[in-house]
Amino acid sequence: MNTLELIKRISRPTPSKIVLLVLDGLGGLPGPETGKTELETASTPNLDGLAARSVCGLSDPVGPGITPGSAPGHLALFGYDPVSYNIGRGVLEAVGVGFDLQPKDIAARGNFCTVDGAGLITDRRAGRIPTEKNAELCRLLDGMVVDKIKVLVHPVREHRFIAVFRGEGLSPDVTDSDPQQVGAAPDIITALSPADEKMAAIANQFVAQAKTVLAEHIPANMVLLRGFSQQPHFPSMAEIYKLKPAAIASYPMYQGLARLVGMDVLPAGTSIEDEFNTLAQNYGDYDFFFVHVKGTDAAGEDGDFHRKVRAIEEVDRALPQLTNLQPDVIVVTGDHSTPALLKGHSWHPVPALLYSEYCRTDSVTEFSESACILGGLGHFPATQIMPLAMANALKLTKFGA
Amino acid sequence: MNTLELIKRISRPTPSKIVLLVLDGLGGLPGPETGKTELETASTPNLDGLAARSVCGLSDPVGPGITPGSAPGHLALFGYDPVSYNIGRGVLEAVGVGFDLQPKDIAARGNFCTVDGAGLITDRRAGRIPTEKNAELCRLLDGMVVDKIKVLVHPVREHRFIAVFRGEGLSPDVTDSDPQQVGAAPDIITALSPADEKMAAIANQFVAQAKTVLAEHIPANMVLLRGFSQQPHFPSMAEIYKLKPAAIASYPMYQGLARLVGMDVLPAGTSIEDEFNTLAQNYGDYDFFFVHVKGTDAAGEDGDFHRKVRAIEEVDRALPQLTNLQPDVIVVTGDHSTPALLKGHSWHPVPALLYSEYCRTDSVTEFSESACILGGLGHFPATQIMPLAMANALKLTKFGA
């Protein structure tokens, strides 16, 4: 029996409320001048005060040394083992742009690319065409019907798009056309089993027609498809935890991930204050809230140490809006680290605090990477956050007699 | 998907370099006079200085409470789950003497022993005959052909040898002839399934012929065989980590373990300075170096607390030879603990430090058991060392989008 099955057996609905506040990319690395991380540099009296009443620790989203993408990082926070609960690339892109995937849809990630006269790829990203140009080209391809299958083409950013195949008899088990290198021709998409022949044929026909349509649109005169996939069927948080969960996140990717585990998505607005207002307004209607803050990660990705510090301070200033609601359990953590020093996601464990009346407070009085090392949660897998939150909300019954 | 499969998917070759320095049996127990372990007693300014720039912790090679042999201890450090990746005793001995095992060979560990007139064992180790005598006796048995199967007999040390059965239709699934006690007759080797009957018959015939050949060679007038086994097929470090790995170890056992995971074995010399010279000379040709120091374990096994302290200090004095090369990642740890107090391997977690520019330094400024408890790596399985080293060398790409 895995942990989710166990939790499903012992979870029970109660009126108690859990708020999971995710500061995307929260964990950092010391800045060279001060030897302090972004979180250690930020002035965070409210988070520190909450940490003092909480149990703290450092969590690994996927595992030691593993740098998580956004999807694995969030699935772990929702309690789903991110290695077992896998989301295909095409579906993830569709989720990321808020595309309304149907259960039988097959989604692929697409690149506009450049091919030469011999059909060989000279640029896998078509010179990173502007997003506006992308949208214009997608309109040329969108809605094409191939052998009764409708192909929906939707722009993402720059050269990236999604192709969603809608109709009967499709399957995701086909190879990519993207050879992931220049100098080669796009690969023929092939079926992994006889049942997948139809999908492969349709996808190849779509690619051929797209090539014709795009012929004059150099540098974007061809498409590459990869990561054919179907919406996964994850057990919902309602099923597992017997929660009525809601997501407050302003980016489509996180809204989409929340929908995949059965959360309602509430309007998030554009600032942390907006998000906390949404939380307050809907506080009576749900018993679990996932609140997502993007600014921390965005600053880290840009390598902007001080902007990340300010993004953390902004959350800290707004925090009383959340704590004043007096949720039974508050978790504050990140889905992974995004140190400004590395300008990207990293493998470093993520500070986490869990507040409840029953959390068994530790000696940590500052919410920071170095302080959390000595916390009562220790160094733990992020998938343990939900069982701990559930327990602290008194939503788990005894295991065994 | 297990961790190695995951790492294999996300690893990438880069020019960055990792050095794994293993002080065999590093962990210890407090001496009764001072309450300090061997490592805490040793004067180690260089290791302490490195620890201050590193992230530290305590690692369990196999699991809490489990005392590892040399093979599991090292396999864990190389990232291979030592319970799943098992090496038979015969193969381990063959590996230990650098014997060139073929894939179908069946290797057994042998003891020369003494039997009395009734055929009962009076000394399982034949009075620990000198290695020279052992070699002479092995020459008498080596190359014997039993029913078209060639038996290769190779000396190890004192009373120990290996018997390697080479030919068609053999299998490792037979019982030992060594009853592991005196006063008993050697056991008949028996097949564990009908398919193993041939192996059992050949092994018994070899034992019978060896008894005849050795009849006049008291105290070494009989042989005992155990641990029949076949070379395991481990995925190589090149496959998993995309590393070009080299081993610098002066004992055949560690060279052999390194070969099993695909490392090149470099000439190690006889001292730690020799080993570090080899490291410097070959530094440009590899991106991963396993450097093995035996003195710490040997002193611990002998119960010689102060010799173990000196062995640690010797490494510390030579350490600048390593750090001056400025590897991107340096790991210093042991394959297990060997407290002088216990005169043998033990289950105690092993101090570990990992240095890199991106390691997120913790508050530990002394490389010792008690200081490492408070380190940023916490208390962790030794199999996590390689994923962490790989991550810190920026050799792992993101998992999931």
C-alpha cells in the first residue's frame, strides 16, 4: 500500500481548514557579498513569527540532487509521488496555457522550425520567432481536419505551440517527429504498437499539410512535434483526502496542475493582496486552499537576487491577511529552489514551515534555509507535507487498532 | 522508475570534475579517556577548512543498524543500492585479486584447511599458511579439468584462494562445502535446483581431486569452498552518469569493485601522496575520481585508536594536493564506520562532506561525527551522495517541465 492509498483509507472530512502557501522557487543560495540567501536577506517579521509557532524543516521535492520542473514540484506538494505521477510533455504545455483538454484528446508539444531546401533542420526554434508571429501561424494551422480528426493548434510563447488531436481512435503511444538536433530531417512519427497506427498516420499527415501551409513562412517553414500524451487520470484530492480544495494561482500552468488533482480554480487577480482577498472571500466554501506566488521564481530565474528578496518581503507584508483568517493549518514552502545565483530551478532542499495548534513547535524562530536545518521536520520528502497537514488538521484517523 | 533510472535519464556529460575521497572505515566511536572519536581526536585543519566551505551530514551506507561489508559500502557510495546490487562472495574475492573473470565463469571462495584422519576439520584456515605456500599449493590445483570444465585456482592471502570454474552449463546455485565450523566434515555441495546438478557434481569432483593432491601437504590437506557466484551485470557509471570515471586505490578489492561499475583503474602507489600524485597526473583525462584510503580501516580493525588518528592526520596533511586541483565537487566520506573500540566494521553513520561552489554551506566548521549531525545534508542514505555530487557538478538536467 503506498502512502496515498493509506491516506485515502484513514482520511475524514472535518470543518478544519488548511492553507498551503507556495512561494515558487523559494529556496536559494547565498549571495557572494553577504553569505546569506534571498530568504535570509529578506526582512520577514511575519514569516519569522509564524515559524516560531510552527514546526520547520527542509524538503526535497523529488529527491536529493534532483532539480524539479514545476509539475513534479507541485505534484509532490499535493502529495503525489512526482516520479510515479507523470504528466506528458504535450499535456503539460496544454495545461500551461490553460487549454481545455478533453479526456480523449492527444496533445503534442510543437516547435516551429526552419528547414532547408533538402528538408534538413537548420534551426529547431525558427529563430525564436515573436509570440505574435507564432499566434498568426497557429491561426493558419488551427482547425485543420485530417481523416475526421480535428487538429487544434494553439500558440505558447516564441516558437512553441501545442497541437491537440481530437476525435475517435487516437492514442498517445507514438514517437516524436522532433529529432532534437539540427542537420537531420524531421523524423517520421511511428506507432509503438499496431493500435497506434491511426494516430501516427494522422500526425504525419498533419505535419505534411503544415509543411505545405508554412512553405513561404521562412524561418518558420516547418513544425516539429514531441511528447504526444493524454490527460492523466490522477486520483483527486477529494477522493484521497476527502477535501474540497481550491487553487488561487494567477498563472495557467499552476491552475492547470491544480485542476489535474481536482481543485476548483478561483480568480487570483494580479497581486498577492488580490490572492489573499480571494482567499478571504471564498474562505467559507472550501477546506483546502493552494495559494501560489510566482514572483519569487521569476526573479530567481532572471538571476535577480534583490528582486527575489523583495518578492519574499511582499509576501511577508501581506501575510497577516492570511493568518488573520486563523486557518487550522498553514504550510509555507516552495515547489523547489530557484537560486538567483543559478538563474534557474535547482536541487537544493526547500524551507518549509507547518503551523497548527498541534504541530509540536521546534526551536526555529527564523524562516530560512539555515534555520530550517535544525527544525522538527528535519530533511524530508515534500510528499510528506500533505499527510502532515492533514494530521495537524485532525483529518486523519488512527491507522490500525 | 528507481533513482538510477531517473539519474540516467537526466544526466549529461560536462567538463566539470568530481573527486570522491573515501577514507575506509572513517566513522568511529569515542575513546574512553577523552570522549572523542578518532576523527574528533585527529588534528585536521585542512578537512575542517574544507568542511566549513561544504555541506555536511551523516550517511548510512546500507541502512540504520546495518553494518556493511566493503562491497555494499562502496556500491552505495557509487550510487548503487547495495541490497539490490549484490555481489557473490566468490566473485568478490576474484574481484579482490584482480582475476579476469569471464561472464560465464562461476567463482567460489576457497580456504585451505586441515582435516584429521577421519576427514573432520581441525582448522578451517590451515594455520593461516604463508601466502607463498598458498601460491605453491594453488599451482598444484590450477588448471585441473573436470568433465571438460577447467578449474582455475588462484591464491589470495594466507589460507584464502579462489576457484573459478570455466566451461558450459554451469550455474552458481549450489550450496557451500564449508560448514563454517571445526569438528565437522566438509559438506557435500548440493544443487539448489535440477538445473544446477552439473555444477554441484563438478565442484564435488574438484574437491575430491584436490583432497588427493593435497594429502601430503598438512596442515593444508583439504579445501573448503563457499559463495559460488557469477559476475553480476551492473549498469556502468558511464551509462548512468555519463562520466568517464577512474579509481585510485591500492588494494585489489577496491580496484575490483571500481571495475565492476566500469571505472578505469589507475596505478595508486603505496601512500596517500602517491595516490594524489596519480590524481594530478591523470586529472585531465577523467571527470570522476574515486580515491581510496585503506589505512583508516586497517587501524580500526586492529583496534588501534591512535594509529587510526594518525592515518586520518596523514590524509589531512596531503589534502592540499587534492584541493589545489580545484575540482568542481569534492566529497570526503567513508564506506562505513570502523571504530577502534569495536575492532571491526560497524553500523554507525559516516561523516560526509560535499564541497562545491553551489553546495549551500551549513554551519559545520569541523569535520567530525558530532558536528556533521547538524549539517545541511542531515542524516541520509549514502546512495544519495552520487546524485548530490552530480547535481553540484551541474551534470543533471531538470526532471519534468
